[in-house]
Amino acid sequence: MFEVYQVLYRKYRPQVFSDVVGQEHITTTLAHEIESGKLSHAYLFTGSRGTGKTTCAKILAKAVNCLHPHGGNPCGECEICRGIDSGAILDVVEIDAASNNGVDNIRDIRDESSFAPVNCKFRVYIIDEVHMLSIGAFNALLKTLEEPPAHVKFILATTEVHKLPVTILSRCQRFDFKRVSPEAMISRMQFIAGAEGFTLDDDAAVLIARLADGGMRDALSTLDQCIGQSSHVTAELVTKVAGMTGRGHLFALSDAVASGDAAKAMELLDSLYAASCDMERLCAELTLHFRNLMIVKTVKAADSVLICTAQELNDYRAQSGRFTLEAILACIDALQTAGANIKKGVNRRIELEMTLLRMASPAVSDDLQALRRRIAALEGALRAGAAFPAQTEPQPASVQPQQTAPAEPHEPVPSAAEPAPEPSADPAPQPESRPQPEPQPSAPADPAPQEDRYFELWPQVLSVLAELNKPLWGVLMNSSAVLRGDFVLLQSDNPSLPMFIRSGNHARDIREAVQRVTGQKMRLGIFSQPKPAQPAPETSAPSPLEAILQAAKDGGVKVNES
Ligand SMILES: Nc1ncnc2c1ncn2[C@@H]1O[C@H](COP(=O)(O)OP(=O)(O)OP(=O)(O)O)[C@@H](O)[C@H]1O
Ligand SMILES: [Mg+2]
Ligand SMILES: [Zn+2]
């Protein structure tokens, strides 16, 4: 049986520009500059991970020094090429700015660069992850870039070009590396399979390319893991190695979203989490899934655009019928935002939960589109004779009259469609049945409101909830609470909160947690800031449209039925 001694992506690091796939816009320009001798003194290579930046930097460093270059490529055989490869020639210096980011590191380069190279024509500095340099180091680098000695070349590489000062940017010739296309990846993988003597099935290659999402290194790593198991790489093997279970879970999740079934979406997410599915990856996969739905919905020859099997294409077609294009775009938007937040380090699972919750419950989402739909529904209700509470009316209690308008007859959001009472208030805390409809359910019905007290033990309640009910804890993470009589009133600027608490056993779990912490049975409500008692005259009369918008936003519009 054959064995791999060196990881594939190292072994098959391209040695000449023509081996670099998917970046022809860059490699032809570079090769041409080398051939014609019109070199810049500083290059900036940017683009996502594993797309060939370091590879091209190394080729370029050799090519400018090679004794027998052909077509702008290094020969790979002369003493210079071999010396650079083996590390024997010290004129090509690779610096990892992630670990050498101080001003002194760059000053060293400056001092050193004033000397002529020892063996080569050019001293080449490859500064990888250049965005990691400190401010001082950037300034030192800038000085060198401003008056570079003729025998020095800089190649800066980074995935995060937006973190570079413009002063640096403006002194470099910039090349943007693209994600490698699936076709280019597949052909490179097949080339490697041929060279290594293993069999790579076509659908397996498609699958790897899809998983790698444009990163060639990732693709080769997955391939490596596969051939560690068998010299015949099949789609099943890829599936097994990559630890994914097809796209069934994606269809199931988006089905729940299409049905407006937030509880179902939470349940699915929960079981995926339990099966140690990586939430960041799931978020990326879901984004792609909705993108595919969008393509199927808009492009006639979708099969030429999508990387998927015929069966999957049918599934996409069927599911795309359940969404409007607008809804799909809104979902992509929400998922992309979630992905960005996750990258910034917020809790992955909670972020995804909140996002799915919003996607599945457009009625409680406060994004523009949802708002538009709600306004349309409200207009309908108005035409049908609905009455709105006057805006000047003083708030009787600071708990919102959370009676939900039977708006949006087309929105399949079960809980919002019922004339449900304030979800979390429990006029009769025991037994644990669903709250009963009653006209003024949520307010501690006290005409002279009792004084609110800050509920200091709320953080403890939250930590109990972290054990008891994770999704709920996620939704409540940034909340606080006040006490009023025997009510605990939740404070949160999460618009989904009332709707969320209405579903499942969440209200019960909060009460349970409160009881564990305080030893007392308390009732639940949602706190809302009392409106300023005497608003300034010029702001006291909002336009009717503003009033409706505000009411729609608050979710507290009261429509007179019956
Ligand atoms: N465009 C490409 N064509 C062929 N192989 C590639 C390409 N891009 C990457 N590879 C493969 O992936 C490996 C890593 O690529 P490289 O180090 O150039 O990526 P990078 O863009 O510098 O990534 P990072 O941002 O993580 O530093 C290479 O050794 C090579 O095997
Ligand atoms: Mg690199
Ligand atoms: Zn050479």
C-alpha cells in the first residue's frame, strides 16, 4: 500500500506560475513584469486563506533572481533557485509578521537592507500576515518603502488588507487573489491524484471542492485525510472524513424557516449541536444553501452554476418554491451578518440561534423587510376598521399591553397569530398550563404601580438557565430584570424575546430558575420603559405614520377585533 510522507499541500506547492491555478490574472502579469524587467519594488498579495499568496511570493522571489528564467518563471535548477529552496541563500527572507510584529523587527530589516545582497541580484523580503504589524512597525516599514534601495524588493501578504494603513497600500502594487473556482480545484486535485497514483472519483472531487469553498489548501488537506484511509477516494469517504452528513440537515433547517416554525429550528439546531456539529461551519453551509436556493429561483440553467448532484438540484427546486426571492435574500443577509459576528468572536451557537429565530419569525424581526410586511398588514387592519390606542394616553403600567394583532394573515407564525395574552405573564402560575387569555393579563394590575426594584440576583438566575435551557439563556444573555410585587419583569432589547418565551417551556424554565435562586415562586412579565411622562411639546405629537411605525416596532398594536 502506498503511503504519503509529506502532506499534499506542501508537496504540491506550485514551483512555477503556470502551476498556480485560478489566479491567472495575477500570474500572467507577474510573469510579464519579470520577463520585461519592469518590476515594482513592493508587491501586496491579498485574498482569502490558501489561495496561493505565499506560493506566488516564493515563485516571484526566485524568478527575479533566477539565472535562467524562462517565460518569467524560475528555472528551479540553477544554484540560486536551489539555494533559495534549501534555505542556503539568505538574500530571500521570509518574515512572519504575526510573531515578529514589533518596530525593532522592521528596523532590523531597514538596517540590513542597506547592504547589497550576497548571492542574488535582489534581496527579497516576504512579510507574511503583514496586517499583524504594530503601528510603530508600519511606520518603520513605510520609511523603507518610501526610499527603497534599488536592490531590495518587498512582498507583503495578508488575508486582511483592510487592516493596512493606506500609506502602505499606496506604495505597493496590489494583487487580489480570488477564491479558487471548483473547476480549477478539481483539475488540480485530479492532476495530483494522477501523480500520486490514487483514484479520485468525480463526485468526490466535487464534494471536496465544495467543502473547501475556494481554499486550495483546505481542499488538499481534505484529500490528504481521504487518501490516508484509502487509495480510492469516493464521495462516501469524503463525507465520512469531513464529518458531514450530506445536506439533509440544511434542508430540514430551511424547511423549519419556511414554515415559520422557530421551535422546530431550535430543536434541529440543538440536536446538531449535540452531535458536535461546528456552528461556524453550519452557518457558512446554511448561507451557501440559501444562496443555492436563490440561484435555483433566478437562474434558468441552475445546474451549470451549482455544484450539486441531480437529486439535490431537484430538492433545491422544490424548496425554493416555498420562499419568495425577498425572503431568501433576507435569510442570506441575516446569515452573513451572523457569520461576520461569529468571526468577531461572539458565541457561535447563540448567534446562530438568534439568527434562525429571526429567520423563522419574520413577524418579530425588526428588519426593514419584516417591518414593511407588518405595515402592509396593519394597513389592511386599519382599512378593516381597527383602532389604535392614542399615543398621548398615559401608560397605565410599565408592562406593555402585549396583545398581538392578528396581523399578517399570510405569515405562518403560529404563536403570533393567536390573540395570545402576554406570553410570559402567568396569572395562574400553577399548574403549568399555557397562559389563559384574559383582557389585561400581563400587568400586575395595580392602578398605583408598586415601586420597581432592580433584581440583583438575575445573573444567578441566568447561570441556572445556562444549565437548564441553553437556547433560552442565549436569548436572555444581555437581559436584566426588575422586581415589582411578585412579578419578575424582564428587560431586554431583543425584539424576539416575547415571542420566544411564548414557545416551548421557556416561561416555566425561567420561573423554575428564579425559584431555585430566590426560593420564591414569582410571576413573569416583560418590562418596558415607561414613556416619559411629559414629553417636550415639539416632540409630543408624532405624525400618524410615526405612531403606526412605532407601534408596529413595539409589537404592541392593539386591534379591536369582534
Ligand atoms: N492557486 C493555487 N494553485 C495551486 N495550489 C495552490 C493554490 N493556492 C494554494 N495552493 C496550495 O495550497 C498550499 C498553501 O498555499 P499558500 O501558502 O500559497 O496559501 P496562502 O494564500 O499564502 O494562504 P494563507 O493566507 O493561509 O497564508 C500550497 O502549498 C499549494 O499546495
Ligand atoms: Mg500564506
Ligand atoms: Zn533558476
